[in-house]
Amino acid sequence: MKKSLEKKIKQEENRKRAAAKPVKGSIDWVLVMIVLALLVFGLVMLYSASSYEASIKFQNPSYYVVKQLISTVIGLVVMAVVALIPHKFFEKIAILVYLVAVAAMILVKTPLGLEANGAYRWIDLKFITVQPSEIMKVALVLVLAMLLSRYVNYLGDIKMYLIVMGLCVVAVALTVFITDDLGTGIIMFAMGFIMIFVASKKIRYLIITLVVFLAGGVSYVLLRSTKRVRVQAWLNLEKYADDIGYQITQALYAIGSGGLLGKGLGKSTQKLGFVPESENDMIFSIICEELGIIGGIILIALVALLLWRMKKIFDSAADLYGKVVVAGVAAHIAIQTFLNIAVVTNLLPNTGVPLPFISYGGTAVIFLLIEIGLVLSVSRVHAPTVEEKRMSYYEQDREREASYYQ
């Protein structure tokens, strides 16, 4: 009797274990369609925002949009390849990718480094120009997800926490002090913070880290005159409207003149040499001028839909590694979108952060699409639903009955 009961209990445990196995599915096509919608919207607005400047500088109104289209196609191809690779493979190469990203950041200070607007943020590989900080974002997602999924139960140990956060701090330090890119450094820190919180939810060390980071960030801004003057312009824009605050002032004019419905696609006047970087960091102001506040809301709604779909993938991910990867990518897109719009609308000091999927930047769009590929890879394997578990039980019962009558 006892042996029979133990046998039944063991059989039931085996059934539950089998029913809990990850289920292979298809790529999340809803996410793909949202991404394509954002890319098409971005290309249309990029052409509108950049055609005047491209005509003046390169005698070709399509110069920027053609280059962006080439990068977008390359990014989509790479995204598809990444999506078809099992997401656990990237866990194995995470450290290698991180080391490559660190090496690329250091190369900025070599003769390969390129200067633009007083900062060295690119490396020239002759056949292509690469922005290492974009590589670092992908590397940070992979390496933190790997460590957090493997050692999540040890994050209460200060040594393990310092190792995990230390990798994030190294990425931030290289970005801020080598490439002089505080905005991207903030995004990287926020990504790491959110990924650690999602994995462990142990906030004691996180709160201490946040306080230290904020203190360090404030000190850095106060000690750097170029950063300090941006804060001063943010607090008193009218005083600096013809100087350091000129870009934001013109962007606000663009948003205000667009009103609710906008002037119409292609009819912006502020893009005619008034808004610097209208094809890049300030493109949201041109969107609002031409398509109105409604156009800006539509863009924000598309990003919100993208994040909602990622939340669905996060909830159904088969393992912690996949969940943390999705959380890292979602955090990157959400934080960078917020920072860009907040800067353009003067809610925050100017940090020079581009708008994901929309702003001009070949490296940025390629590596952003690689991150989307990682999310799609996670979506291909999910934890079983209640119905799938029920079907698993049913199939096991049928197999057992078939073997009984053979």
C-alpha cells in the first residue's frame, strides 16, 4: 500500500515536471509590427526634418534618410538572425561581448577616435564609423542578465552585489569620462539599477547605490563648467536664449507653433536652420511642429505599445535570464525616450540623448534592433500556460494508456 502510494506521488511529480517544461513558440509578430511602424514613422520624419540641412551641406535632400535606411535594413537583418538564435546562447558569450565593448570604448582615445562637437564618441574603422557606447548598452544587458540569473540568490552578499554593480559602474565611468556622454551614462546606470531590482527586489544596497550615484552625478556637473552652464540655462532659459539655451528655445518655438494638429507634414519652418540637430536630438520638436501635439502623442503611444508587448514577453519568459534581458531592453528604450522628450520640452537639462527609432544615427539603430532581436529570441520560448499544462497531462495519460494495452 505504501509503495503504491509512493509510486503514484512520484508519477504525479514527474507529470508536473514534464508539464512545466518551457514551450517552443513562434516569434512575437505583434512586437515586430510595432517596431516596423516606429521605423517607418522615423524615416518619414527624418526625411522631413533633415532635407533642408542635407540640401545645404551635401546638395542632396535625401542624404541623411538614405544612410539611415541602409543602417535600418542592416539592423533588421541582424535582428532577424539574433531572433532565430536560442536566447541562452547569448548567456554564454556575455562576458566576451562586454570585453569587446570595453575595448571599443578605450579605442575612442586612440588615433581611431573621431571628434564631433568637442567630444570623442566614435571610432573610425575605415569602412564604417561606430559609436562604442551603443555596443556597451547591448553588452551591459547581456552580462548583467547572465550574472543576475546565475547568482540571484547571492545578491544579499555585499561581495556579489559589488561585482554585479561594478560592471555597470565601469560601463558608466567609461561612457562619462572617455566619451564625455553624461546622458548615455545615466541611461546605463538606470538600466543596471532596474535589471538588478527586477531580478532580486532587494533594495537595501540599491538605495545606497542610488544615493552615491546621485551625489557623484551632482558633483560631476558642478565641477564641469560645460555641464554646469547647461543646468543654469535650464533654470533660466530666457537669459541664455541666444547662447547655450538657443537650441531648446528654438525647439520650444517649434512645439508651440505646431499647436494641436500641426502645420502639416514637411511644412516646418524651424527646421530651416533654426533648430540645431533637428534630424537628431531635437527631432521630436519637428514632429510636434508638423504633426502637432497629436503627432507627439501618437509617437509616445507607439513606444508605450512596444513596452506593453515587452511586458507580455517578460511575464511569459521561460527563465530568469530571459526576463532580465527583456527588462534591460525595455528599460533602455523607456528611459532614453523619456530623457529625449524631457530635454526637448525643457523638463530636464540638455543631455544630448537621441530619440530611439526616430533620430538619425546608424550605429544607434543597428544596436537597438539587435536588442529587439534579443527580446524576440526570448519570446520564442515561453513558460507553459494553464491550457498547455492541461494538454501535457492529457498527452501523458494517453501515452500511459497506450503502453498499458500494448
